[in-house]
Amino acid sequence: MPERTLNYDPTTPEGKAIGNLFRACKDIEDSDGRWNGGDTVEVVCDFFIRLGIDIKGDVYQVDPIAPEVIAPPADTANVTRLLIAAGPFVDDGYPTGHEGFFHAEADRDWCAECVLVTFPTAPPALVRVALSWLRQAGYAARQVPANSHTQAAVHVERGALYPQAPGASIAEQATRLLWLGGFTTPTVRPFDVVGTTTPTPVNWRPGWLRIDIVAPRTTGRDDREEAACAAALFTNHGWQIDHRATDILHVTPATP
């Protein structure tokens, strides 16, 4: 008997399905041991369909936890439509004095479905609105450093917004709220702008978190203004706030 090298359990329903797929591929094997590309694709597609997978659907359908929101493709038309729906943004021409003007363009240097949105005249508060709006639509939206031509820019990739796991810690709840509110927590990619530190428990204050606010240099805002924005975000979602300093917040969910 040959030595088994399988990295899965062939006695489970999933293992049997994998075995059936392999047998189907071997059945169409050519005499020289090769698998015809077209026939193999047909076999694999039939395999997925038998498992109830929509082969023309989103990849997120096979996740163990279904997303709350799946972003539409990250192209300029979809991103533009979503930003205009947010209210304070326009993309028609370059209106003098209109802070909400933006320009969206494909950013294929980064990925096939990526968009770069620039805001020539938008104040930091509006950029945060854009970040928050796009993230709630499921996109992975990140602020990128300003350059000599723009005050701010946002990089947009397609993504999905997953529900928070039941029993998530207070720190996890706070971090998610900050992210969806347009704040940027510690860097995920090199060009991310750090806007807040990770919420940390307050040892002498059970159930409370400390958040140290760091204002990105590119926003033109100081720590006090950033802390005020963060405090308003938590207050609007029913959290209790304690200003410990101009740039330090203590927060806790409101008691039901």
C-alpha cells in the first residue's frame, strides 16, 4: 500500500467531495497524463455548483460568516455615485469655493479594481465623512498623505463589511466604531495616516478604555480638534465620554 500524504480527512463529507473532484479530473485525463483545460474547467464548475456555490457570484459567499455589506466593484462610476449620495460632495467641474469637490480616477498601479479619490479643497472633516461613507459601503478606504497638488486623497479597494462577532470586547467595539467613523487606527499599509492609537483598558477603571488621539500632520488639525471629533463619534453612538486631557479620552459603552 502506498504511503498516504493527504492533508485532509477523506471520511468527512468535505473530504469525499474532494475525492470525487479528483476522480472526475482523472476520468478526463489524456493518455499523456495531462488534463485538458476546457474539460477541467467544466468539471470544477460542476463541482462548485453541486456544492450550492454560485460560480458567477461574489467570492464572499464561501465565507463562514456572511458579510453585512459587500461593496460594488471599485470603479470610478460606483465610487463617484456613492460619494455624491453622501450629500456634501460634487464632481462636476471645479466649483470655486465648493469644499466638497473631488476627483476619482482608476489606480491600476495598485490593483485591478482600485480607485484614488483626491480632494483639492476639502477640509479634514469632509475627508473623514468620505472615509466613513465608503467604509460603511464595504470598501477598504484609506487616507493617503497629501502631496503638492492635493490637500488629501483616499485610496479605495473593493471589500466587505463583516458583522462584529458576538461578545466582542469593548476595545474591539471601540476600534470598529473609530474605523467606521473615518478615523484611521494603527497602520495597515505603509501609506496609512495614523489618526488614533488602539484603545487600551484603563486598569483602575473597569469597563473603560483610554484612547490617545494623534492628529495626522497632513490634516492641518491639532490633537484637541481630533479628540473633539472622536468624542462626538462615541457620544452619537451612546457611549460615555470622559476628557482626561486635550488629546486623551476615556470611553465606555452606555449602560443599557
